[in-house]
Amino acid sequence: MPETLTLYTAKVCPYAHRVELALAEAKAQFQTFEVDLQNKPVWYAPQVNPASKVPAIAYGGPEVPPEQPSPDSTKIAESLVLLEFVADIFPESNILPKDPVARAKVRFFIDAVGNKFNPAYFGYVVTGKGTQADLIKGFKDIQALLPETGFAVGEWSIADAAIAPFIARLFVALENDFGLYAVGEGPKTLELIKTSPELKRIQTYIDDITARKSFTDTFVPSIIKNSLIKRFANATRASSAL
């Protein structure tokens, strides 16, 4: 009998979305608890994740309601740790390849997402310290790692789960012009990403990862849009120079 599994998540969080994707691809049986990140339950930090972040998983132990986590279950946190954990407990899913070279490529791709793409994304949208050129370079850095066809390392893997939530949220932000770039720049940047001949390979890749059933079943654009409205409602931004 499989161990019990509860995912503590939040639809607004790209890190939690990573784990939702992996569990969906693994066709796992689990229960979820949606954590209100602005009003976290008082029991969450002491009983699930002392860092008070999502995602987290309670694994094993008796079947209990998510809001009453058992002390007999193992609590595990951090999205990249959880991606590999899901791959390990559902080995038949092949979301982490068995071949050691392919596994290394998955981990290298994930490292590039964390060190090259995400800093460019957050710098451009969230902090206002990055430029459009930085963001485009981030896309090119990831594109350089992609094979000619398919996903990040051939078949869908946790490498794709690592980046898909961030690209999806970036596109919602740009489409609706939410971010600390100049007013009006978001839709123009999105059009550049979608149409530039220099990004042709990653354009196809983005279409592939966002068309995947695991993605369409777990991504709710309206929730992301509403969270961005709240985040940037009072932001001070310059007029677009583009």
C-alpha cells in the first residue's frame, strides 16, 4: 500500500507549482492543502515547515486531515528537493531519467534555471533592477541547453517542472503590464519573446511545456493575475521609452 502524501501548496507560488507538476506527471494519489500565504495557519510552521514556506510534503504516517498533520509523518520542504523526492518515490514515472548522463543534464538545466533565468526574470519584473536585454539573455541561456526537439532533456522531466511555472507567471505579468519596468513595456517585451527569430527554439519549447496536461490542470492564470494586481497596485513606474 502506498504511503500517504499531503502537499501543502499555494496556487500563486511558482515553487509550489513545480511540485504540483511533478505529482501530476507521476499520477500520484495525494491530498492537498492550500496555504493562504498572507494568513498562514498557526499550526503550519510548528507542525509542517518551520520556515513557514510552501511547498512542503507530509509523507507517511496515518491518514489524517491536512490541517491536522500527524507527528508520525515525515515533513519535507524546498521545491527542488521535493522534485527529486517525487521522482524517487514514483520511479516508474521516469520524471528523472535513469541514465546517469541524462540525470546530470536534468540537474544542470535546473541549475541554469536558478542561476541564469530566474534572476533575469525577477530582476526585470519584481525588483526593477534588470533590463529587457537581461531577460532576453536569460531566455537565450536556457535555449542554448535545449535539444533540437522535445523537452529540456528529451522526455518530460523535473527539469521542465523547474522552469514552467516561472515562464507562465512571467507571461501573465508581461501580458497585463505588471512589473517594475516602464509602463507599457510588458506587452512589447512579451511580443519580442514570442516572435523573435533568435528565440525560435525556446518558443516551441514554451508551447510544448504549457500545452502539457499536467500544466493546464494545475495553472490558473486568473489567480496569478489577481496576485500581481495586489503586488503592483501602488508601484511607482516610469513611462515607457520603447
